[in-house]
Amino acid sequence: MEEVLSQNEIDALLSAITSGEMDADELKKEEKEKKLRVYDFKRALRFSKDQIRSISRIHENYARLLTTFFSAQLRSYVNISVASVDQLPYEEFIRSVPKMTVLNVYSVEPLDGRLIMEVNPNIAYAMLDRILGGKGNSVNKVETLTEIETLLMTQLFEKAVINLQEAWSSLVEIDPVLEEFEVNPQFLQLVSPNETVVVVSLNTEIGETSGMINICIPHIILEPIISKLSVHYWMQTTVKDRDVDAYEKISKNLQNAKVEAKTVLGEASINIEQFLNLNKNDVIALNQPIDQPLTMSVNDEPKFYVQPGKFKNKMSVQVLEEIKGVNDYNE
């Protein structure tokens, strides 16, 4: 982002040039030198900003799904949100991971390669403490996990794969499977050290414990679907074929839905004194003319003009005309 000078800094710069303290030619030379940017081929940027935004969008949805999932599983306050999405060499990602942490390796068929979910020990042990009935306090003992503790954590992250599948479904249908559970990143060499990976960092809070969950996605996974990460793919509209069976079921259910149909013979307004003085055989005149059709309402919405009558010794109405507009019956 370019630096914006304040008015005082601009005045000081002009004063320095006027007084000769600063040479304008040297200033121009410095500006030209600043335009040169060093490019590190070891940190090759293989994804555009547009594609990174698409990956971020997918994992924002993933973060919301994980929040709901872990809240239900742990019965505790959980808040997960996307902190950053970066692309860097795989070697740099491994160096940034603690020596002892929780690493879940997932295959994502039909895509090639495997992705890593690195869970900070603070978060991982808080999860384990909640599963075992604790308050969710974090004690960093990841290097001494027992077989039972390892099994419980493995089962938790195996159940969580459905959220990854749902989050990615807008882009591609995958079948994620937890293949490995590791605590030492040095044992993981999924791709070459210089291979570009996308690292999605998730801010995670469980109760009073906070930490990071990092998702490492190698380029080999995203390569077949890289065209779908462009904004054009997200903006295009796709027309889905109508599900005939679903359409028939919905139509059938709608036909069986109950609605209230009623016809009002007329209305009248009287004051309290008239109401109190009503006697037997008194007549109240309604506002409905006898030569005009009545209005039939369905769920309090005027739908038909009708005329009163009898059918099999029951009071009935006969439909004369459908009301096309909402205000037609008032005309």
C-alpha cells in the first residue's frame, strides 16, 4: 500500500528542496529505485489475488461450520474465524509449526495429494480436556498423549471431515479421509520443500483458551480446479434441471394444505348506546347491497365474488368470478 504524506510532511519536503537541503534529481533517482522489486523465485506466487480470495471465501464458510460442529461436540463456547490466507513454500510452513503439535493429514479424493490441518497444542488439549469432562483448560502435554487420548482426538477430527466436504462442495465434490495423526512435523514430507502451498490460518477460541488452526493445501490439490477459483466461475449462473419427483411431491403436499375460506354477508357500525338498547326483533342494516355479489376470502385475502344460496340444506356460496387484483373488490 502506498504511503500518503501529511500536509506538514509535504510542506517540509518543499522547504527542503527550496533551501537546497535536498536535491530534486536525487529524489527522482530514489523514486526510480523504489519501483524495483526483488522477486524470490523460491517463493513463487502461483495463485492470483482473485484465487486467494476464493480460497478465503470457502474457508470462511468452513470456519462457520467448524464453529457449530465443535460447539455441539464439546458443549462449550467455540469461535473460529479466518485470520489470513497466504501462499508460501512448504519448507517455510513446516519451520513455522511448533516442534510438538497436532497434525491431521487428510486425503481429498478425487483430487491428488493430501492436506494438513495443524492444531495448536493449546487448542488441541483444550478440546481433549472438554471431551474427558473437564472445563477446557489447556495443558501442553501433546508429546505425552496416551493411546486413549490419541484415539479420542482422532475420532473427533474424523467426524469433522463432513464440514470440510460441505465447505468445498460449492467448488468440487471431495471425499476427505483422515489418514494420519502426527505430533511431530518433521515426519511429514508431503511435497518438495520448495513446492508452493496455501496456508489458511483460523483464529480459534474454546472457552477461555485461544490459539490457531492452520490448514496447509499443496498446489497439487488445487491445480485441477484452479480455473474454478476465478471470480468468473463464482459469478456465472448455472441452471439446474428440475427434479421431477420433488416437484410432484411438493405439488401433492400443497394440494393437501388446509386454508381458511370464509364469506362475510355484510357489516354494520353502531354506537354503544344503540348496542345497549337492542331489543328482540330489532333490525340492523348491513352495508352489503342485496343485488351485489359477496366477497369470499381465502386466508383473509379476497379471492372470489360469490352469491349466497343453499346446497343440501346447508348455507353455501356459488363462485361467480375470480378477483384478479387486490383492490378490485373495492371498486
